[in-house]
Amino acid sequence: MNRINQLFQEKKNNILSIYYTAGYPGLGDTIAIAEALENAGADILEIGFPYSDPVADGPVIQASSKQALDLGMDLNLLFEQLKELRKKVTIPVLLMGYVNPVLQYGVERFCKACAEVGIDGCIVPDLPMVEYEEFYKDTFLENGLSNIFLVTPQTSVDRIHKIDGLSNGFIYLLSSSATTGQNLQVSDQTETYFSRIAAMKLNNPTMIGFGISSKETFDKACRYANGGIIGTAFVKSIAEGDIVENVNAFMQTFRS
Amino acid sequence: MIAKLKICGMKDPLNIRDAVALKPDYLGFIFYPASKRFIADLDPVVIRQIPLPVKTTGVFVNEELDVVKKAIADYQLKAVQLHGQESPDYCRALSNDAEVIKAFGIDAAFNFASLKPYEDAADYFLFDTQTAEHGGSGKTFSWQLLEQYKMDKPYFLSGGIGPESVASLKQLSDHRLYAIDVNSRFETVPGFKNIEELTKFKNHTMSYFVNEKGYYGDFGGAYIPEMLYPNVEELRENYLKIINDADFQKEFHALLKDYVGRPSPLYLAKRLSARYNANIFLKREDLNHTGAHKINNTIGQILLAERLGKKRIIAETGAGQHGVATATVCALRGLECVIYMGEIDIHRQAPNVARMKMLGATVVSAVSGSKTLKDATNEAMRDWINNPVDTHYIIGSVVGPHPYPDMVSIFQSVISEETKKQLLEQTGNDQPDYVLACVGGGSNAMGMFYHFIDDEKVKLVAVEAAGKGVSSGFSAATTYLGKEGVLHGSRSILMQTADGQVVEPHSVSAGLDYPGIGPQHAHLFKTTRAEYVSITDDESLQAGLLCTQLEGIIPAIESAHALAHLEKMTFTGGENVVVCLSGRGDKDMDTYMKYFGL
Ligand SMILES: Cc1ncc(COP(=O)(O)O)c(C=O)c1O
């Protein structure tokens, strides 16, 4: 059982997952941020590996990716940095990024490298389900990696069941069809959608992401799912200044 | 026609090596001692070392189960083909060890209902000609009999398929036809295959068009985040239905005729012909309304968007040609229109920005990344993610997730459809020797190639932009500089760093300034069906001037790339050569003026 499954077995609610971009704001900050986040009470980390054309991301995460790329971040360097990960961090860690860098690195090599440094799963938004099932799944599983799929309000019931069947960690519920960095507005429609998912009694736990920026929106997410994922708001908060101070200040609102 | 290839009855080590190099999907070895192609004492190592994706397949006839299992282990067979009276249970007993292909001899007396018990026992069926010797007769059976086959299980088609079968195989359109099994008709002596004939056959049986999964060979697919899935799926489910609808066809062709001004002329350019010692025909897409081929696609997509009930149209544009063509059809049909354009391109292409605005479109500046076409495409995709219900995204070339490349090529295929007719009228022969077109994403080229692709006598030449030279660091010669990867929703060839970051291209022509090509182009390139060449900025501008002064036609700089390649070809006289003149040069006057000091 990997750390993700372990976590969801032990903790059922208020799970807080934080996304940040590797190599941002400073090229060497990747591990320091991870350590600070765990110390400040994060449950899961999602470390983004940057890509030149991140179509699912809004301006803030795009800019962090660009800055990281300009500084020289790539998968080789990231895996080098992550050798320190498990000396400092015990919570589940996912890598998140787009499929092309993974293809160029080599899928098998990528999965092995993840396993070696203690990564528990991946989120690759533009890797289609059929491709995953046909070509990637075995390699992911052999290396103990959970693949996390996204679900939006437009995803059909059949497809959600299929995603549930292929998932082995948690399912990432998008609050709305949107790029990252919008504000979560729980309208009647969103509420119906979250309740619909909850009523489906899926095998996998669910986490709500995209648009969670405050304690209030996080609490809302926790009402409908096992927890929430914060990306843009956190990335913004560490743009300048001391990493540990910024992380602590940010986390205080959620973990007080 | 789409099918995998199985080559069966191999036994000679050198011949096996050559066959493996061809990468058939299956390579078959006969373990039936009574066969002329029995492998006899062939060293198991020869079979064991054959790498995937070639699936080594053992062919058995009523063999003891244990013997088959041992053979699978000893030879590391990936599949078994059972050619006798093996029972469903027998098949099941092997299903954990290898893929199971159950063969049946077909003749008029064959009862297809007898297949039922095998439905969940075998992975595939194989239909062979019924003979007393369990296949290998070299004769075909009547494929019409397959109309009686009603199950969903995919099958291999076998029995007497030879080089001359290509034409009739292309007629078969059965989605269950999984693979073609070839054997004796490609042999010089039993067990020894003619590799040259097989190579030709493989290039024919492999379709150049999209398969049911949205792929062209290794390329294509729909690499999109879940947020785009419902949109793209809605399109995928409906596009062929809508396009093939009689009412759609009528409206589409009426608009092409009365609004766009089609058919566009096919003009025999006499002075260019004299210069190159061949009959140079120009397909005059430059005479279309809005000045380029782009409008063929936007007319098709706007009619489709209306039928899907969409109220809002978005598009990306580089030079502004596709943006103008999109804004035009939106004005025509009264739909809201938002065009994404890179900040840098907005400054480079001011007249087209003004046209779009006058047509009522909102032009949004893409300020992310490198601020050019690829980033405008990213922004359009982000808009679509954020507007999942009422918006249709009119992609401007044969790129993007499936079904876009197929859909756009269908709308552009009017170019080659007309060309064939016009050639027949003008020369008495609808088969040119060459067709040439420039490639940005590849839509005018795909339209120009479409009806010639399956006719291998017609040589297809795709001209990419070399920019300041392929090695200069300022180039857009994608097939030359690129590698396989994923960009904008499909697997294709793109210019990228070793780490998979997309590289910014360069070309003097904004329409060719794109780091990828459509997936079908990647497939035509990899199968060598089309030749991909490149032309520098300087060569294209000179060719533009030459065409202007010899024929009185100022071509778009994009199209001038295709013209420029004529300089590098040699003709013996009498060849018919069609060049797609994809657009007119009005938009490029600034560049021409600066370059030639006019
Ligand atoms: C006149 C002209 N030709 C060619 C192109 C390149 O596009 P494609 O390769 O899709 O035909 C463009 C693109 O803007 C164009 O305007």
C-alpha cells in the first residue's frame, strides 16, 4: 500500500493537498518548500514539473512554470533534487505535469525514477484515459504509482465509473470546467454536482480542486469530498520573501 | 482500409531477420509437421529474440495442449493460431499463456453460428479458405460470405492474399477486420518471403487515413485534459454524421460556390512551365473570398457549429488569415466571435487585425509564452476549457485532437476534388505526376493531397519553411528538426528540446511559423508516402517575385515556399505538376516591399 492509500485510510476528512511548481520561486527551493509544508500541516504535496505550453493552467501557474523553466528546471534536475525528498518528508507526494516531457524522458524511465525517489503518484492532465489504460497502466502499477484522474461537472456518469475503476489513489474533482486559478463559487449547480458524485459511492476517495483559495472555500470543499487541493493561491503566496515564513503564514489560515 | 499485418510461414533465419525489420504486427511460424513451412529444427533463439511490437505467433493443428504450452514457453510465443478442430475449452486453456487466434476454414457451407461458443474463448478469429490441408492453399475465399458474420469479435483475414489483392482489400470496410494474414502469395519458394513485395504491400494495407481510434499510424489521438473531453467527444460523435448529411452538403457547397467563389481555377502557368520544362498548374486558392484556402474550413466548421447548437466561436490565428476567415463566417451567420492572436503577431499583422475588428470580432492578445501562434492556440484552448457548453473552437489547420485533423482535411479536400476534375478536362488525365503544397499545420497541403493519397503514382511533395536555414536556429522545418511528441492535443512531430519543451519556430511567413505539423502529415512523412522538403525565407521571397513577374500573380509568402521548390526539381518535359497556390500576397506586401526595396 502506498502512502496515498495509507493516508485516506487513516484520515477521512479535511485533507489538505498543496500544489506548487518545482524550481519556483528559486531553482533550489523544491525540497525546502516540501519540508515546510509538511511541518505546517499539509497532508499531500503535488509538485508540478514545468512545461512550455500548460493549456490547463491559468496565468499564475503558467508564470511560475515559465520562471522555473527559465531558471533551468527539467525532469533530470527535478529527480536529482528529489533524492533528498524522503530524508525530509513523510507525507504522500505526487508529481503533476503534462505528457510531453514524460514522453521525452521515457515513460518507463520516468516511473522508475518516481519509484526510486519515493513519489507516490502522478497527475498528467493531458494523458487520455484510453492511452493510460492501454500503454501506461502496467508501468505505473509496477512502480507503485497511483494515477490521478480529473472529473468535471460535464463528465458523464459512465465515464466517472470507468475512472473510478482505473483509479487507485483518489479522484480529483474539478469544481467547474476551468483552467487553474479561478474562484470556487459553489452555486446550486455545483452543489448538485458534488452531491451527485457523493451519492455515487465511488471506490476511491475524492478531493476537490481548482479555485480553492481561502479557508472558507476549503471548508466548502471538505463538505462534499475528503478534502481540497490548493494551487494558485499558494503559488502566489510564495512569490517573494522567505520560504518558511511564507509557507507558515499561508498554512496558518487552514490549519488553525 | 485499416488493418494490422501478419506475415505467416517463416522459417529461414535471414529471411526472418528481414521480415522483422519490416515490423509486421504478427510474424507466424508453423508448428504443424505436415506443412511445407514447418519450422523443423529452426533454433528457438531466432524466434525468442524477435522484439516487440512484432508478436511471434505459433500455428498449431490439433496439437496436444502440453506441447503447445511448452512451445509457448520455449519459443516465447506471444500468440498462438489454432488451425484444427480445437474446442473452446482448449482455447481457454491457453488464454493465460498467449493471445489466442482461432482459425476457421470458410466456404459457402460454413455455418457462422458455429462460432458462438468461441466468442469468449478466443481473442481473435481468423478466416481462411476452407481446404483439406488446414490452410496454405494460396486461394482466396469469397469475402462476400463475411456478410453472414454478425459477431463483434475482430478477425484476421487470410487465404491467398497477394500483391494484387490491394485494390479489393481497400473495398472492404468492416471495422471488425483486425489484421491481414499473408503467406504463400508473397513467396519465392515455400517458407521464403519476397521482402520487397511485402514492403510495398505493407505500405498499401496501412491506411494513410485516420482509424477508428483517431490515429494515423503512430500519430494523432486526443491528448486533452478532462475539461475538454466532453467538447471533443461531442464533436467526435457527430462530425461525420453532420458532414455526410445531405442538407449540410447542400448548404456547404452552395456557400463554397456563391460566397467563396469556388471552384477555384486550375491555371496552366505557361511561363513558369517553360522555365521548368514541365506543365505547371496553379490551383488558385488565392482567388477565394478572403484570399486563401482557410475559408473552406471555416465555412464547414461554422455550419457544423450551428448544427451543434453553439452560440459562440473562438479561433486562434498566426498571420491573421484564419482569424479573418473565421470572423468572416461569424459575420455571415451572426455568431459571436473571439480571436486569439499572439501579441507579437498583432503588431506584425496590423491590417488583418483591423479586418477582424471591422468584421465584428473581438481580438484578444495572447501574452503568454512566446506570444505567437502556438500561444494563441493555448489561449484558445483555455477559453474552450472555461466555456465548455456554448462555444465551438474553429481550429485553423489539420492539427489538434481527433477529430479536428480529419474534419479539417475533409473540408479542405475540395481542393484536390476539383483539381482532379479540372486536370481531366484540361489534359484528359486526372493523375498528375506531382502535387506540391506548403505546410504550416498542413491544411492546404492535406486538401491538395487528399484525393491523391491512395494513388501512389502521384508524388506528393510537402514544403516546410526552413526560415534562415535548417541549422540556423531560426527555422520552422518541423520534420527535419522535430521529434515525435504531443502538442495541442495530438501526437505528432514537433520542434522541442530534449526535455520536451516546445521550441519557438521562425519563418518569414507567419502562416508557416508553427512548431508542429498535423498528425496525418507525420504519418505521411514516416511512411515516406509524401516527401518533406524545406525552403528558406530568401528562396521563398525570390520565388514570390518570380511568379509575380512571369505570371502576374502575387502569391502569399506561404504559397511561394511551394513554388520555390520547383527550382530544385528536375523534369524531363511533359510532366503534369500541380502547385497549391494557397493564398494571395496582399497581406505580405510589407514584407515584399522591405525585402526588395520596392
Ligand atoms: C496563404 C496560406 N497558406 C498556407 C498557410 C499555412 O497553413 P496550412 O499549413 O494549414 O495550410 C497559411 C496560414 O495562415 C496561409 O495563410
